[in-house]
Amino acid sequence: MSEQKKGQSIEEKQYLVRFNADTKSHLHVKDPDICMTSCPDKICTIFCPAEIYKWEDIRMHVGYEGCHECGSCRIGCPHQNIKWEYPKGGHGIVFRLG
Amino acid sequence: MSEKFDCIVVGAGPAGISCAHELAKGGAKVLLLERGEYPGSKNVMGGVLYRKMMEDIVPEFYKEAPLERPVVEQRFMMMDKESAVTFGYKGMEWAKEPYNNFTVLRAKFDQWFASKAVEQGAVLVNETVVLECIVEDGKVVGVKTDRPNGEVYADVVVLADGVNSLLAQSLGFHKEYQPDEVALATMEVLKLDKKIIEDRFNLEENQGCTIELFGDATKGILGTGFLYTNKDSLSIGVGTLLSGLIKHKIKPYELLEYVKNHPMIRPYIQGSESQEYLAHLIPEGGFKSMGKIVGNGVIVIGDASQLVNAIHREGSNLAMTSGRYAAETILLAKQAGDFSENMLDTYRMRLMSGFVGQDMQKYKDSTHHFNKFPQYFDEYIPMLNKAASQMFTVDGMSKWEKQKKIWSDLGTGKEKMKLARDMYRAWKVIK
């Protein structure tokens, strides 16, 4: 059996990272109706490396506080439906090592 | 911030710091803006820093920089589900000065590197996002930051704002990237005792090893994995084209867990403890995805200009060289008092005629080719593993018989033709 226990799930991985979250989101779903009606795959909920996009029955929840600011959602959204900005200076993710 | 600078560099990564360092050294008044809490706090890299391009900027940096280990061995694993064909090179010439390359942890290294630029006289301001370039009469004359009264002016603005260069995009230098032009990489830093690392990777003190992972590490999707040794930690990661994750509906962190638990990898990392998890995009569109990199009063360097050689896992070295060339061009422009696109184009010409441009052109079709024909990763690597297994398994069958069997396993005549054609094509895109 592997001794590799900690850091397996995305929740555990995210727990290893330091964030200095701003009070307001730097990510916005431009038109919520598009997620609801034209996007059956909701692929952002799959490829986002921090799993910050979560579909909650009728709306997309965006947990911007855990964002790695990688830009994948802006590029990968099949409907270009995500407005992506950098968090305010000094805010957002703070990598300590890698 | 109302004073005027000779140059504003946006982004304190390898490209931006190199540029600011060289500008300050040349006597220019330079402002280096970083959106993170400190340089490196937003930066992610598997971890290989090349000595030559770094030494072009700070000679003998390895005597004082926070490096992890000089790399003395580079291995390549062609992986199937429960096997791997491995080759590599280990050489003691890499274990001593001047070294070939080093593993580094970005957050530590970039802070040190930025401090060298500051020593030269660059002004570093952290925690500052550049919202837009200030354009007057078709010329970039400064930047607007997110600080109160945050407009700053300069003769030249250098965009070193990384793969998500919203600034270059807003100037119309390149279109939004497509999912097959960027790779999403996730990695972890795993804490492990120094002595255990040295035993497991067959290293002596102050020696490092890098292992590149192909094939099953990315479940056959175009991409690679890596496992690098740091001082008392390992960096493990996996990167695939974003389009591949979308197409196969794979979660990137699950792919990372898959690599960590792969029977060829697990023994290396056993007993280690995760310290940090990181995700980042790598621009992998290559030469064909490069947009405009010079305009009136503006130059684009590093990842912001797509300077990555994905085949050779090189990026930070291209970034540093681009930063140095940009600085040299700006110093010339300063002498001439001419910051027009025409003048600054010296940067582009030097870049494209040197190793950076040559390598970008050499591999211009590679990403597109390997993406279009997935069989290299999902068919041929397993085939190679099977052939090696058959050849090296001693079971009473003669070697002639084994060769015959391996040959027939390659498929029908038509399939063999396809294989031969694919090998030729692969050769063509990387030759």
C-alpha cells in the first residue's frame, strides 16, 4: 500500500496553498443563462485545476478564493463566457515554493 | 507614482527580471512592476534552470543563488500502464562548474534574482497590477496600475506579464489563445529526506536528477510528466494540452494523482509529504502562435510572447535571453532617442536570428503534429514497451522467433506502412 496519504483529493491539495483572497471576485460568468441552457458538459467544472467552478442546480458557483490564476477557464470555456481579470495587486494565490 | 522612467517592465518573472537587471546595469532608470506579494509568488515551473542563459546575466550566479541541485542525470521514461522503457544520460561533467542546469524552486529563486536587479538600481514595486497600457498617438507611453493615481510613464514599456498577457492582447498583438495552444500543468512539491532522495535516485550530495515522463503519464494525451529532485523535496507534475483535458474530460489533479500512483513512479515518492500544489498554463503553440512582439514604445518578452520550446522543456532560458535582448535594444534606442517600432524591431530581429528564434522555427510544427496524430503516445509507446518486454523475457523462445513475433505484432503490411510513415513524419517535424 502507498504511504502517500495527504494531498490526494483536490480539497486536500488546495489546503496546502496559501491564498490572500480579495473581498470581491476577479472571475465573472458573463451570461448565467448560457451555462444553464447551452452548456450541457459544463466542462470548466472538470478542467479547472482548483475545482473552483461548481454547478449548483441552476447556477455556476465560482469559488474565486481558491483560484490559481492559471487562465484555463478563460481559454477553455466553449462559449467564451468567463470574464477573467487579475486579482487586485498583492491578492490571490501566493506560491511559497515551486 | 508620477515620475517618468526610461522603461517600465511589467512582471517579475525570469524574462522581466532579466530585462530590468540589464537595463539598470546599462544605466537606465527602470521600474519593475510585480502583481504578486513578492517576485515568484505567482510563478510556477517544473524546476529546471539553465546555467548558460542565466550566466549571461549574472556571472557565477551558482555561487550565491538559492538553487536546489545541479542536474547530473536526465532520464526519459516511455511509459505504459505497468512498465516503462527508460533511457538517459548521466555525466560527471555536469556535477562541477560551470554546470549545465539546476533544479530550482521559483518562489525562492525569483526573489533572489529580483534582488540582483534591485542591486543594479532597478526600482521594484510589488503588489501592483497593470490594468492597461497608456497609448497616445499610436504609441505606448506608460501604464495604468491599480494603485491610487497609478499612472506611470516611460519611453518604453516591456510586457513580461506571462502566458496570460492580457496587455499584449489588448494592444491587439495576438488573439486569445485556443485550448490547443496552451498546456495546463499541475505539480506538487513533496517533502522527502535528503538522504532518501540521494539513495533512491542514485545521487551523491549536491547532485540532482530529472526524469521526463511520456505516454501513460498523460494517459496517452499529448503532454508530459516530470519528476525532479530538489534539495530535500521532489517536484512532480504533469502537463497536457488544455484541449486534451477537455476532449477526454479529465480532471488535471486526478491525472496528477494517477502519475503519483503509477507503479513506475510510486516507489520514488513513497513516504513523502505534499507541501504545495500548483497549477499554471504553459504557452505551447510555438512559432505559429507568436503574435506581434514589438510596437511603438513597447516590447513583449518571455511567455507573453509564447517563447517556449515544448519539445525540450525549455522556457525560462528563452525568457531570460529575450529579456536581455530587449534591454540591449532599449539601451540603443535610448542613445538614439528613438523608441519607434522600427527602432525597437532590432530586438525581434536579434531574437529570431539567434538560438531562440531558430529553435522556435525548428519545432514550429511539432505540437500541432503530435496533437493531430495521437497514435505516438497512445499506440507506439505501448508497442515499444511490449516489444522490450518480449525481447527481454527469457521463456525458451528463440530470439529469432521473438523478433518475428514482435514484427508481426506491429500489424498488417498496411499498418506497418502507417507506422513507418508516422516515424518519418515525426522525424520531419523535429529534425
